[in-house]
Amino acid sequence: MRREHTRAELARKLEPHAASAEALDALLDVLVERRLLSDARYAEERARVLARKYGTARIRQDLKAKGVAPEIVERLSEEGELARAIAIVRRRYPVPAHTREERARRVRFLQGRGFSYDTIRAALGAQADDAAEDEL
């Protein structure tokens, strides 16, 4: 494999080639038993890749869509989310917002990326604080 797969993804890909549903389930069980297939490992890797651009809510939505068990999805922590949001805002908008419309545009951008409103407010506040310190 080039990348990790969830059990659901692999089952969908192999279904046309399997002799029967029972044979496919048996194969997947063997792969899980040998630790060649792991939804938890997939979730960790996918979350790490997506964390550069997206917030926790968007990552959870993506994992659920891929068929990862809800227990595994809920284990994702929101740790570091504020730092990621600040980095994304600084990369996309190097200058702090001066008007209400600019601030609203940035809020919508970050909401679309899956960040919570509290995180967004803190990230935009941190950017404004940094700009105020630079002026002094």
C-alpha cells in the first residue's frame, strides 16, 4: 500500500474481487490481527496530514466520512489547535484586519477550515496583539 487505509475503504476496494463477503471479512480480520490494517493508525496519520490546514472539526468530519469508528474519531484532541489557527492566519493574511469586513472574511475562512469560534477569536486576537507590539 502507498498509504494507510481504513477497514471500510479496503473492503470497498476489494469487494469486486472477493469470492464472497465472508471471505473478504476473513481477509480483513487477518490483516487487522497481523496489524497490517489499523483504523487507529490511519486516523493518526490522516489527522497529522490534515492538521496543517484544517481544524479539529474538519478533521473529525473527514475521518467519519472515511469510515473510522466514532470512538477513534473522538480520541482526537484539540491540542495545538490555536497554534495551527494562528499559523494559518499569519500565512494567509500577514497583516491584521483593519475593517469589520476583513475580520468577517477571516472568520469565515477559518470556519470553513473547521476551527471553533473560540479558537478563531483567539487566533485573530493574537494576530492583532502581535501587530500592536510591532508598532511599539
